[in-house]
Amino acid sequence: MKEKIRIFLETDLLEKYLLGTTTQEEAFQVERYIAMYPEVRNTYIELQENLEIFAKLHALKTPEGLKERIQTRIKKENSGRSKFFRYAIAASFAALIFAGASYFFWNQNQNLQEENVIVNNKIQNLEENMRLQLEDVRNQFIVLNNPKTKRLTVKGNNKAKELKAVAYVNPVKKLSYINVSKLPNLPENQCYQMWAEVNGQMLNLGVIEEASNSEKLMALPYGENAVGYITIEPTGGNSKPTVENIVANISY
């Protein structure tokens, strides 16, 4: 916008307008710029003042009848001036509308960009979840169908005699899974939680869901001489295993 105003001011349109030598199209452009841009309006006023000073310095004796001719000219041009001010007001109003519309669309664009970032993040998360799920399904297929897979029967101790599970360990692919097919009932304030001790580190594998699906497999971290545990914990799970509540051990 400033570049546009600078280019306009570098022309001689303001001077021509003051001297009354502009075309109708040029005059309309000058009047529009004066109404819309303070920089142009200030320059126009300054030129007017300079012209008045110059005129006074070089004033000549007023010819006979000049006053009457000027008054007649003023009356004729009054209608033209009123049109100019109407154009100026309309232009100012249009500028305000344009500014408001520009802000509205800018604000809408900002909101759309933020929504676009959120949507893209959700899509990326979904894609990552799908990739992990597909990878998990592929690994399950490998473990269940590979002849190198070891099948380990898991039974509960005296605290959970009815617990039944099968662990699948494939040392070639380094994959381990467990299928908990039966869990004894617990009070509402307790749950079963799965743990794995791999390379001396205890890992929390989360709460074991009810064994309603006998074919559902739960991934176990693979490691040499790894050990899995099933414990009874408060509802929602625990951050550390309760050793006295271990109900099953899985050495794989």
C-alpha cells in the first residue's frame, strides 16, 4: 500500500489537479486518493498552501468584473464539489468495509490454518496407529504360524487357580505374545496387570482385559531369559508390581 501511495505522489497529478489541468478520469483518481489516504491529503493541503503563498507574492490588480465571474464560477462548481465530497465519503466508507472484510477473512484464514494443523495431526496419529496395528497383526501371524515358535502353557498359583494362558515365543524373529484365555473373577476394586522383566528392567504392560476373546494376543517384550508376571492390583493398575500378589510367572 505504501508503495502505491509513493508512486502516486511521484506523479504530477496533484499539481495538475490544483491547476485544473487534469482529465476527468485523472481528477476522479486524485479525489479518491485524497479521500482515502492521509499522506496524499496532507501533501495536497501543503501544495494548496504553497500555491496560495505563490499567488499572493505574484498577485496582480484584480480585473474589473472578476469578482462576479468568480461567484458565477463558484455557483456552477458547487454541484461538482458536492459530488466530490459524496465520492470521498463513499470511498471512505468502502475503505472501512474493505478493512473490516480483510480482517474477517484474515481471521478466518488463521482459524482454517489452525484447524488444518489439528486435522493433519489427527490424520498422522491415525496413520501411525494403523501402521502399528498392521505391524502387530503381521507379527501375530508370524508367531502363530512359524514352526520355530515355542508354545508355553501358563497356569495360575493358589491365588488364581483357574487362570489359563499360553505364551508364544519365537527366538528367530524375536517376538513374544501371550494369550490369556481365562481369568478368575476379582472384586470390583481389583484387576489383573501384566509385567515383563527384560534385561533387568521391569516393564509395565498394562491391565489385562477380560478374557472374552480367547484368540486375543497381548505383546510381550522379547529378551534373553525374560520373565513375565501377572499380578493382582487395585482397579486401574499400579505403577509397580505388588510382589505378594503375583499369580503367574512366565519364563520365556
